[in-house]
Amino acid sequence: MCHCGRSENFAECCGRYLDGDDAAASAETLMRSRYSAFVVKNYKYLHLTQDPQTRSPADSSANEEFSKSVEFTGLEVLNAQEAGNKARVEFIAHYRDLKSGEAKTHHELSQFRKQAGVWYYRQGQMKN
């Protein structure tokens, strides 16, 4: 089973996106592959799939710092909607804080944008 929760193995599912062999065909698939990138600590993929209009070195550093401090334990996709070149994906990422050992969740409503046929993560809003 892939890290993203789909029943395919990692190489056939998210691995092919992280390796650069294929581009995600939907915003949901991109979000799932980004979750897998966090799991396997592929920071280059996280950087490259961030919308060039919102990409910053500070985001890359924050993603790396967070990923190194946790162990991801599961993903729930609650909703995914696409309209033209824009999309929103609501998800909950489950993880364990490595310092405290505490189980936690990250609930986010993410926005995506498709540019020249490629989906990019634009920004996310934390949900309660």
C-alpha cells in the first residue's frame, strides 16, 4: 500500500511522481504525492510542486524542519474539487511528534492551480 493510502504499491502510485517519471493528473493526486514526499523526506519534490508564484525558500525550510520532527502515520482525503485550472483538497494528515511521542493531526484545506497542464500546490489553510 502506498503512503498516501491508495492500494497500489509506492513505486506504481506516488513513487512515479516523486521520481519525475510522471506528472499528477489531478490536484488530489498531487496532494497525495506531496504527502508521500513528506513521508520519504523528498524535499526537492515538495519544492518543485509548490506553485512558482507562491514558492519561497522559507516554505522549503519549514517543510523540511517539520518533516524531520515527525513520523507520518496516515492520510485521510475528506474532499477534492476541481474547477478548470483551480482545485481545493481537504485532508487530515496523521503523525506522531518525535520529541513528545504524541499523536497529532494536520487538518488542511489546500488550494491548487494548474499551469501549462501541470498541477501545483498553491497554499493551505489550517482547519480546526
